[in-house]
Amino acid sequence: MIFAIEEINRNPELLPNVTLGYRIFDSCLTHSESLKGALKLLNEEDGTESSYRCAALPSVPIVVGDAGSSQSIAASRVLAPFGIGLISYSSSCTCLSDKREFPTFFRTVPSDAAQIKALVRLVQRFKWIWVGIVAEDSDYGRFGILSFIEEVSKFETCIAFIEFLPPERTRAKLLQVIETIKKSSAKVIIIFSVRDTMSLVTELRLQNITDIQLIASEAWVTSFRLWTAETRDILSGTIGFGIRRAEIPGLREFLVKLHPSTAPDNPFVEELWREVFGCSVKISNRSLEENTSPSPYKPCTGSESLETIETTYTDVSQLRFTYNVYKAVYAVAHALHNLKSCENGKGPFLNKTCGQKSKILPWQLLHYLKEVRFTNQFGEEISFDKNGDPIASYDLINWQERADGSVEFVKVGYYDAALPAGKELALDESGIVWHGPENRVPVSVCSDTCPVGTRKSARKGQPICCFDCFPCSDGAISNQTDSTECIKCPTDYWSDDRRDQCILKEIEFLSFQDSMGKTLTAISLFGACITGAVAAVFLYFINTPIVRANNSELSFLLLISLILCFLCSIAFIGQPSPWSCMVRHTVFGVSFVLCISCILSKTLVVLMAFKATLPASNVMKWFGPTQQRSIVFLCTLIQIIICVIWLVTSPPVPAKNTKYQSAKIILECDVGSTVAFCCVLGYIGLLACMCLILAFLARALPDKFNEAKFITFSMLIFFAVWVTFIPAYVSTPGKYTVAVEIFAILASSFGLLCCIFAPKCYIILLKPEENSRKHLMGKNVQT
């Protein structure tokens, strides 16, 4: 500050013919001393420190300081009623931007609100979604945390814990904070602290907690004194935002020239000499008077020089807060220069008057300070916004250990709030040295990332960053990590094994290429061939008694219908199409009705033939060949009419069935009209029941080859097959449903063929001696 004032006094262009003076008070980082200094600056001294008088005007028109936010709050409340401006170089609490409470407060350090935004951008950049916060229990720490919580709530970042370091710094409380850090899964810790960081870092080292990445607030991000041989295991790789630095020409030369002989009675110089050289200055009378007790320090020789040593006092490589002081002094000088150079009639006050130039009024200087805007020698524009804050800009500082074990504060990026949204933060990630031996970006999450194919499910009673990962259900996918919901696949698609993409569902139907399809086709053709062979045998032996006795015309018609029954099962194989769906159901219905009606007619003939043997019976004239054909024709015609109505109104159509197997599309034939389908099946069942009843009544008729017995057995097999078919059809999935239906058709067809024709073929081919009228009649007589 003194350097800047002297530099301004030597500048002929800034405040010409005006010499700036100063008074300095040490607040000792306490509220009481800060208030005491503010009150002293408000009053003129009359020669003694204990006697003050009320002055008509404050002794100074503006104040630079204090460093701490809490001290600045206290001082600003005292100075504001008098219209005295207070420019702080280090007080960054967001609360001080409230002009209703602190109307005369300004600062050259950015508000914590800007720092918080920068920290949140940093956290977002490296995807740290689970962070812990430790702060000192002060206005700086509490307002910093409140701002951080408010800003971070806009993003998917959670706060693992918040701990405060009390002013009294009790070890019990410190151990409580350490225990919280130890138990937490957060690996990134943000520390808002000015003076309590050292005790925290030291305790972390004692507890051997070295696997955490520290994020520093601007208050300590360039504090050399924290780096020691004991703490470097904790602090190496620390990253944080520091205020912009500058190299002030001539400052080091000014500092090293300081000597007790050039600054007599200066208690700060005496304290500096004791600290740096370990000796006691015996120059000031006050020191001689006060040091009545033996001093633990040896007397200084007077030859000590700051030029011969390197200390933090003479280190001008990290001029950050120092640069803020420099800017604050120049801001006051420019405001005062504008006031002094004001021309009457162009002033900012009532009737365009200028401010009082001979005796500076604080409230007038305050007005010019609000409007000040200039570019300093480093090319930086200095101004204050409506809240008294400067344009926010920070350097991103990384703590890197040198080869000699010392620390180097390396700039690895910057944050500039004046830049467009999204471009405020610039990083050189390759230049960052991270904490830990692996030197890689730390991972700080409550839960690991949910991979593709899963969704996040929040844990009850925990922040949204703590979640479990559950696989997507069948038919749903997530193709991004950390998906909150799974996307349902379209109708014809299904999720793959990883649940990260939808693929076409497998189309399933009973194909001719399937082994089952080939087998059933072969069996169907075999059954048709066997039936044809039986027809050929009957045709060859058509004039033999056993063929003639069993109504050869109906037998041939029955065999033809059985061939159709065998062949209609082939229509059930292959990919369903509109024609195949109509053919398979109608041909099946008509073929079986033709078959059953032939059997029904044969059964009636057997019954009527027995009735005709009774005395005075002429019933056979009503059941001749014409009537038999009519019965078959009429029974079949009814089924044909039902099928035609079915095909006209609501025919069977191909359909995609996903009800039973969601991962597959089962191509099947939808029956269309359920009523018509039930009528077709019901009519077949009705004819079969009539045939079974009539055959059962005729089972005991005396005949060598009583067809009623064989018909009864065939109908029993027919009913057994189709009754068994129903539960098997319902419980069988996919293409096997059609296979069960084909099996029922083939089984019932083989049952009818074997029960009705096998015994006759046996006699015809293997027992030809029994294929005679004499044998038939002989057996009949015995019966």
C-alpha cells in the first residue's frame, strides 16, 4: 500500500500537485481491533492515544481494508453512516454485495458468488458428483457454503457432508470432522477456510488420510506456509481458484530497502526483524522503555539486510492479494483525480456542481468511486459493478511439488466471468498434477455409473447421487450410461442380451425347413399314401364278399375323405398367408365332416340292415344308395355353408402373436370370427357324437365283421385325441401349437383308418380263405 501511494505521488499525470497520505492500523484478524481501528480513523487525535475529540469531519475520507470478511462487515457497519467508503482487498463474502446493508462497501477481490460458480464449473468439468465440504465457522465459511449449495443444486451434484471448524479449534471437534471425512465415500473435499486449514491438514496427515483430493478456496490456495514436509502428502495436487496475479515492477526493490534505521518507531518493522533475523531492534525509545524484562532475542547489529535472504516477505512471484491492494489504492487515486478535475457546470451533483476540492467530503468521493473506470499499467480494466464488486476473474492454481521438495503454484487454467456462458472456464488438463501416485483425475461418486442396459433407482432416504443400478426389463433398453428410465422397444422389436439396443424380434412359425415340419409333412404324405394303398386294395378286391358287404361306395368315399384329412395338415405348415389361413381351416373342417358323415351313413346302414332282417320290415328302402349319398352330401353341405359364411364375413387372417413369447413374433392364423370357428368344430363334434351313439347301439349286432364295433373304437380314439388336444394346444407355445394341431389331425386320421380298414385289409390280404360268403354266413349262423 505504501509503495502504491508513493508511486502515485511521483506520477505527474495522476493527482498532480496532490500528495496522498495514510494511516495504518493492525486489526490482528479480530472484530474488536477492526472496530477500534475504524473508530480511530473517524476521529482526529489530539496528541495522545487515550484522548480523542469528535471532529467535524472524519479524519480520512476513505478506508482500504480489512482482509477478513467478518472484520470488514464490522468496520463497514461503523463507517457506512458517515458515508465513508471501505475498499477491501480480500473480503470475498457474498453477503457484502448487499448494498442495503453495506452501501459504502467495495472490493477488488471477486465475490465468493463468482468463486462458487467457478468451483461448480470445475466440479462439473471433472464429473465429481459426490463432494464433501469443510468450512471455518465464520461469515466467510457459512456464506460460502450457502452459495455453493444454491449453485450446485442446479446440477446433478450432491454434497456428501458439511462440517464446520469452530473458532476455538478444539481437538475434539477437529477429530469429529476427521471422522466424518474418513467414513465418507467422497474423495473430493472443498475447504472454505482462512486460518484453520493448517490444523485440518495436519490432523489428516496424523490420521493417515491421504487418498482425498483437496479443492482450495481462494483464501488459502497460494498459502506457502501450509506446505511442510509433514503436509505435502496431503497437499500435493491440490487445486483451486486464486485471484489474478501480477508482477509489480520495483516492488521487490522497495521491500528489501526496508530497514529499522529508515523507519524508526515502526512496530511492524521491529516485528519483521524479530521474525526474519531472530534479533531485537533497540532503536525506538518505546522499545527500550517497554522491554524492561530480559528479551529472549539477541540485539540486532544493524547490518542485517533483507536483500541477502529469501522469505515470503521478499517473494514477489505470487502477487495476488498484494495486487488487490495495489488496485484498491489506484482506484481511490483515480476517483480522487476525477473529483479534483471536475469542471463546474459539468459536475454530478445538484445543479451540475462539482465536489468540494479543498476539504474532501467522504460521500462525494464515494460517488466518484462508484463511477471509477480505468485501465492500469497491466492492461486490466478496473471498475466496480452496482454491488461494489469487480469483474470476476481467477487463475486455476495447481500445487505441484518441485524436485527439491518445495511447492510450486502452477497456473493450469482460468475463469473469467466476463466471457460468454459456457466458455468462462478454460483448462490445460495435461498440465495438472493430481493427488496420488497414479496422477489421474480422481473419481468421487456415491454410486458407480450405471452402464448401458440398466437404469438408475434412487436409494430411499439418500441424495439423488446415491442409487442402485437395475437391468432393464425384457423388451426395454437404455443406450446411455446413468439412464433414469428404460426405453420400451417398438412392437416388432425386442431388447438384445445387453439391453442396449432394440433388435428385430425372431419370427417363428412351423416351417418346411424345420426338422419337425419335415417330419410332420412326411407323416402326412405317408398317411395319404397308406390310405391310397388301402383304396387300391379295396378297388382290386371290389368284388370280394368282404368289400361288397361293407358298402364299397361309402368305403371309397371315406378313404378319399381320409386322404384329404391327411393332406390338409400340410396346409398348417409354412409361413401363414391369407390364402393358407383360409385353406387350412376350411379344408380341415370340410374334410373331417365328409369323413364323419361317411362313417355316420355306414353306421345307419348297419343299424337299418339289422332292422331289415326282422319280420314285416321294409326299412331298407329308405336307406338305399341314393339316401346314403344324400346323407353324406347334406351333412357336408352344411359344413360348406358354414365355411362360406365364415370366409365372407370374417375369414382367418395371418397374425403376429407376442402374447406368450414377447421376445418372438409367432406367425399364426387368427381365426377371425370365433363364432364361425366354434360352429365348424362344434358341427364336427355333433356328427362325431351322433356317430358314436349309433355305433355304440349297434356294437352287439351279430356279424362276423361288425363295423359298428370298429366305428365305436374309431370314434372313441377320435374323441380321446381331440379331448387331449385341447389342454396340449393351450399350454404349448409358439410353433409347437401348430404342431400339436397337426398331430391331432394325423392321430385322429390314423385312428379312423386303422380301426375301420385295418381288420378288412388283414382278412383280404392275409386270410383270403375267410373272404367268402360261406364263411361269413357260417359265422352268422353260429352267432
